[in-house]
Amino acid sequence: MELIGKGPGRKGAVWVARRVPDDCISAYANSSRIRQFPQAKKADKKLGFCVTPDGETMYSADVISFAREMGYYEGPDADFSFREAYGPLDWGAIRYCEARVWSFYRHHYDTEVMDEYLPFLNGDLSVHDDLPLWIKPNAPVSYRDIQNDMRDHYEGTALDMTADASAGPWASPYRNQPVNFEAPDGTKMFRERPIGCQQSGMTYFNMDDATTVAYVPVYCGIDRIPDPFRRENNNITEFSFDSAFWMCNWVANMVYPRWSAMIGDLRDAQKELEDYYENDQAAVEEHAACLTAGELTDYLTAKTIGYTDKMMKRWDKLAKLLIVKHNDQIMRPSKDGEIVPGRHTSPAYSPAFIEAVKETTGERYVRKEIKK
């Protein structure tokens, strides 16, 4: 469903909704995607909006007439496009929004087919001027798939944020500059805006960037929010060990600047927790089926609190491992989240960064043969 308010001095909104087929998936990333859509002959008087005979499309009765009134559209009803009227594409909508949809689809569909849309993502609309509103995935999509989808930075694609010199010495997919910026010579530039980003707050559930958290099961019907997720324990201006927001940010902000060196440790802890949660669900569901309504509420509340506590303790352990293992930019050996005896190493810079340094500094850092 897409809707947009009518603006200053006007009440209500115009909208359109289309039913996604049961065997398909769709994605949105902050831009309009519905274009032409099936239309009904007239509005349903009882409902007050339009519904197609098959019930698959609904829209506000004035979605087209309002566009005409505002000067957004002049053509016949049959050619009306919601996107073109109310949210026309520009560079930002294509590269910062549609590109995220493309990457999500690419996880679940033929990559060669999806890569045919790369010219579109680069602003060339001569062959494709949009992405499919939905696709039929190659396989059913699991909740673990969705968790990983939320951690995407275009890895392995032409837009891979870890693969060039802008990723820095540690091949980080994170960028500190604004999305739009200028080079010293005035050239207008941009950075990618991926699905996984440091500004995301709460997804699925945890309280920071999807890429760097472990998702915690939170059941419907609980009667108490776990303390680490409670609002009063998550003051954005005051660090607290009792705050899920700050524990997750503590870890994430150690990992961001030294990505390639540290992300493996985070992934190990993340997988350990999420595997545990997933493997526990069959037993939870079996036990829950035997409980009364009141018992079920108490049980699921206790499980949610226990899962949250387990995450907080594991993230505390992870944070302490990171500072010890990577102290002074070395890498001490570890196993199962613990430091083990052995000689430390110095993690290498990314090849793309080394090549960039070599290109921009010439012979300065090239080892020379000693002349006698």
C-alpha cells in the first residue's frame, strides 16, 4: 500500500493498494513503486473507495482526480501511474531506494536476471525504468533469510561497499560522510545507501544496526518488556550496561572502523545466539501448546526475558573480547570467544586500499634494494 497526504490545508490522503500474490515477495525502501494499476468502474459506495472485481487492487476514489487538480497528471485514467504522479523517480529514489529493493530481490532470485537492472540503478532508463513490484522467489523465504537480508551492504555485487578504496584499510561497508557530498574540485558525489546501516534503530527485534546485533525472539502476548529494551533504560545521551541500545552500540562502534579485522568475532557471537534461539523454538512451541492462556503469557514473557538476558551477557563478553584481542591494532588468537595462548598477528589492509595507497604515493612506500 502506498499513500500520501494531500498537503497543507487539505484533509485525508490519496492511496493505492495491490495484493502481493501468495507465492511472491515484495520490498520497499522509502520510495513509491506502484505505477499503473487495475481500475474499477466506480467507487464502492459503502466502502467509500474503489475495489477491482477480483479484490486484488484497492485505491482512494479521488486518487486520479486529485492528481489532476494539483497539476500532477493530465492524461487518461487508464494510463495513470501513482508513482509518476506522486513520487516521480530522481537519482536519490533510484540509487538510495530502488537499489536496496534490487539487492533484496537478488538474494532470492536469479542474480543474472537481476543484474540486468544495473543500468537502471546507474540512471540509465532506456531499457528498464523500474523494478518488478514483486517477484516469485527461488525458494520459500525464512525468518533467518530476512534477518540476513537486513544486513546487506551489496556484498558480492557491482555495488559492493567493501570492495574499493572508499572502504578504507579495513574494507568497511560503513561511510561517515553524508550521502551527498562534493570533491575538493566541486564534483558532486554520493555514497551508497545500503539496507544495513548504522542509523537503523530497531529491526525484527534488537535496538541497533541489524548488521551488528543478534536478533532476540520477542513473543506476541507477553505482559512485560525485558528491562534492557525498556524505554527508561535506553537513554540516548547516557551509556548504560543495562541498555540493549548501548551494549549493541558499544560493540558495533568498535567493529565499524576495523571491519575486516573484527567482524568475524561478531559474526561468531551472532550466529551462536541466533542458532540457539532457532533451535529452541520447537521445544517452546511444543510446551506452549499444553498451557492455559494465563500460563502461556507467563511462559512466553519469561522466555523473552531469558533470551534478552542471554543476548546482553553474550554481548558483554564479546565487547570485552574485542578490546583485548584487538588492543593496539594487533590480533591475539582466540577460540569460542576466549583468548588462547599463541603469537599475535597484525591484520592486513584490504588489497583495494593498498593499491590506492600505491597509486597515490608512487615510490614512497616501495621497498628499495640497498645500493653499495
